[in-house]
Amino acid sequence: MTNVRTAVIPAAGFGTRFLPISKAIPKEMLPIVDRPAIQYTIEQALDAGIDRIVLVTSRGKTPMEDYFDIAPDLEATLERRKHAKLDEVRRISRMADIVTVRQKEQRGLGHAVLCAKEAVGDNPFVVFLPDDIIVGPAPSVTRQLIDVYGRRGSVIAVQEVPMEQVSSYGVVAGEQVGEREWRLREVVEKPPRDKAPSNLAIVSQYIFSPEIFAALERITEGAIGELQLTDAIQILAKGSGVHAYKFNGTRYDCGTPLGLLQASVELALERPDMRDRVKAWLAGLNAKLGQPTG
């Protein structure tokens, strides 16, 4: 398997869709059941053999850094009380080598990835968008992409979306070279429905060679003053090439309040310690919804 050992997680955004709570709490720290959304991303990276995490943060994101740091006073208290959560707290604090870099201005996803250049060095790396959580049978989407990277080079995860939703995504088109693989010809950021080249939308994860940084340094800011990662992908596609891979898995869009709620309920149903109670609650809720109102 190709040796991809580094992940970049852009986590510097304002989280405006979660205001007002994101005014005080980073959206990446909002809980899915009993752990923050970003923990799911980091655990998937670790499961795929990645052992170095680069968090791209900004002002107000220190709770996220603190969460993955060692908390000696808390651990000592839990140990003294023989608390059942001690092992979990220790595991989280020691799960990965996490490096943080600061994005000082909100200049788009492309700029956030470029901020990680020095921390990444001359290595291939995965970019995780922490708003998306993808679960499913093994292998994970990260392992699927690492396999494609080993055969094809730089690769991005895509999924089919309804045409009425394409304007919310980066959309790709190209030559199909496998059951789930395309060699990219065109990448368009948030196209109108009538100008979208396909309904294959970029989501969740990318794996890049270090060449992406040279492409990011070439692009210019768009109409809203941001450096778009899709513009750099287009440059790379015309050079060494980029492939798209339609992954196998279930995606939850945790970048919206409803998506976060859906992920919490559905992932709770996967947990043996919660499944029965959640099912009972949902059954009662369904019965209540069926009752006449007024």
C-alpha cells in the first residue's frame, strides 16, 4: 500500500451555519453523540495508517487543540476516582501527532491547504473536510483513496448528487477509466445547474502529491476574495493528472445543523450501548408524530 502518512484538516472557518453557537464553540467541536465531529475524521485517518495530523486553525479554535492535548489535572482526578472514562480521555490525548498551523485570514479552502505547505513538506497527503463524515463497511473511504493514489496519483472523492444540488459543490467531468474512476478533464466550482458538466460532486477527502502546492501558488483570488482549491485541481489535472473516485460509503453532511442531527441519531443506532434506547425513543417519537394535532 502507498505510504501516505500525513493528513491536513482545514478547520479555520467561521462556521456561520451554526451561529450563534459557533461564536463561542468551534463547529468542529460540536458533538455527534458524545464526541466532537472532528474526532471521527482523525480516527478514520489513524485507521488508514496516517500518523501525522496537520490542523489548519484560526483565532477562536483553541478548544479543538485543547481537546487533543494531555490534561494532567483531569486525568489525575479521574484516576483517583477510578472513573470509567479515564482510558478514553487518555486515548484521545495520545492518539496522534497533531501539528497546528494558523490561517490568519479567511481566504478560502485553497489558501487553508497552502498554509500547511511547510508542515507537509515533500510528502503526499490527505485533505479531510471535517464537515463530512463517511462511514460504511471496510475498507474506509480513506483506504479506498489511498489504493487509487497508489495506482493513479492525485485523487479526489466524488459522489453523485441531484442536479438541483450541483450549485452547492465543486463538480467534475472527465473520461471514465474504471468502474468508479474518472481521469479529470474539468473541475467547476459551484456551477449553475444548466452549466454543470456532470452531477459528480467533490466531497470529503482528497489525496494530493506535493505538486498541488505549486498549483495553489499560481491561482488568483476569485470574485469573493478566496483561493479556490478547485482552481488548483484544474491546473494539476492539465499537468500530471488528477482522478476522481466514486467511493463506497454513507456520507453525513455535518456542516449543517440538520446534517449534524441526522448523523448523531444514525450513528447512535450503530452503537451497542445506545441502540436499544434510541430505537425505543424513535418508536415513541414516530407514534407521537402519527397522532392528530389541533
